[in-house]
Amino acid sequence: MRIAISTGGGDAPGLNAVIRAAVMSAIDRGWHVLGIKRGYMGLLGEDEVLPLTADSVRGIAHLGGTILRTTNRGNPFHYPVRQSDGTYREVDRSDELIENARNLGIEAFITIGGDGSLAIAQRLFEKGVRIVGVPKTIDNDVSGTITTFGFDTAVTTAMEAIDKLHTTASSHDRVLVLEVMGRDCGFIALHSGVSGQAHVILIPEIAFDIDKVCAHIMQRDAQGKKFAIVVVAEGVPFEGEQGSLGESMPGQARRVGGVADRIAKAIQARTGKECRSLVLGHLQRGGMPTGYDRLLATRFGGAATEAVANAKWGHMVALQTPHIVPIPIVEALQAPKRVDPTHDIVRTARRIGISFGD
Ligand code: F6P
């Protein structure tokens, strides 16, 4: 058996642990493993395809990033091609990809990626490709799995940032607004905000009123608590629109963000309190995976090899505690996972005095 592994979309801490576990468990079965560089680009003549051996994956499980590198601009069904006038047009290169894989003797794929990469996997599966998915996202927005690796690391990074903001905010009697990742969902904001003891958490799943946010901050102020930490998910709409951090590259999703600055300015204007904002950004994607993420990633890698052995084509591995199970990718893609506003974590936050501005 000859299988190929690829990583696609934004990187997440734990990717290397998945790669290592998948390679080692495939070698254990006597299979040969190839690594496709930069999503599927290695199979489209834009990068390389290389053998993955026990030597190539030695000592990588604790490293962030991905030894295979990644891209969020390489959808083979909508591949951006630069033309002589500098504009881009999209072409479907999926047949070329399948043909190149066949020529390399690739019999099955393990693709590690988020909703975008899993949607590509589903389309390849529908074209007859034998493919198994491993869900990856720091945002935790893939349905069908209780969580994904990378999320715990991102939450830990954001929580540590909140810890540090407490001391400077309280020293200066300031309001500090921290923007965290998550695209259209609020899991990172919610989990880091509660574990870091923020005073206000704003997430896309709970509509907020800026006057209520300010009232909460001024209520604290009246009690002698002159500072406040506001954690906001990057995708939160404010004054009717979701912000953008600037132009995305051709073939890439829209870059959401910039809302923290707008909220900080609004709070300052309404309360007269000194406000500052910061965007935590890609720090949340970097660094070593936590023990939880490393373990989950390792289990996912082993389970992906098992799914290939069991011919679970078109399936992805998922954590359904206490088991890792294969589920149809199409099921996971039906609806993205979002924070349930009635969830215990939200209720716990309210009980300990955290405001959602609603
Ligand atoms: O989906 C993961 C994610 O980190 C989002 O939280 C964020 O909006 C996006 O990727 C950033 O993507 P890029 O690295 O292309 O700026």
C-alpha cells in the first residue's frame, strides 16, 4: 500500500504530531508513505512530493507548524492562475492532481485540514479518490468532533495574554480590548476569556449592545475596580459590519478582524476611560502544541491510518469521547459548529459576573 499525506489551510499546533502518528502507524502496517508539500501543490508541479520515513518524522511531535508546509490558496477545483495583466482566473486542476497521484502509485490519501480542506476532500472523494480526513482548526468550528487539535494551544496562548493584560490594565486603570481568532465563531474568545477571567466577552453567537458593555465597565468602576479586560472574537460584527484586516490573496478567504480597535474607541468615547486594543493574531497558531493537543493529534493520526485500512473513504476521524470514530465528511460539513449560547460555559461565565454585552 502506498499512501500520501497532506496538510492544508492555516497551520495549527499538532499537525506534526498527526503526521508522525500516521506515518509510524502506516510503517507498522508495512505501507509506504509520501508527503505532499504545501497542500496539494506538490501534486500540481508547484512543489515536491517526498517519501516520509521513520527518520523524517523523528522528533517532530512537539513542534508547531507542519513539516509538509501548507497553504490556504491551493484549492485544486478553484486554482488561482496569475495572468499576464496581473489579474487572476480560477481553473479546475483536480483531474491533473488525480492523474499525477496515479502516476506516483498513490493508492489513498490522508488529508489534514479544516472546513475548506475537508470540502476539497469531499469533492475528490466524489470523483473516486480514496481519501480520509483529519479535522484541524484552532477555531474549533468543525462539526462532528468534540474538539480539534490546535484549539487547546490557541486557548492557552490567549489565556496567557489575558493574564499579562490584567497587570498592566490594573496598573493604569485602563480598559484593554483583546481580539482573538475564530473567524465566525467564538470558542477561543469564550474559553480563553473564562479561563483568563476577562470581564467582558464578545462573540458572534451572542449579539451585544455597546452601551451594555460600557454600563458593565462603569459599574465595575463605581465599585472601585477601575480597569477591565474585554475579549472579542475577530468575527464579531460591530455597528452592522464585520471588520477586515485587509486584502486577502487570490484564492484565499476574506481576512476578518480589526474589531477590537473599533470597540476600544467606542468604549473610550462613551465612558471617558482610557482604552487600548491589541490583535493577538498568528501568535495563537504558533508554538508547541499543549499535551492535550499532542495526544489528540497522535490519536487522530493513528485513527486515520486505521480508517484507510478499513477503507473508510470519504470519512474523517472525530473525537466522540472517549472514542475516536470515523464519520462521513459530508456530515461534518453540513453545518459549522458554533458556540451554544445556553452552554454551561456561557452560563458559568454569567454566574461569575462576566458580561456578554447582551
Ligand atoms: O481558521 C484559522 C484562522 O486562524 C482564523 O482564526 C483566522 O481568521 C484565519 O485563519 C487567518 O488566516 P490567515 O493566516 O490566512 O491570515
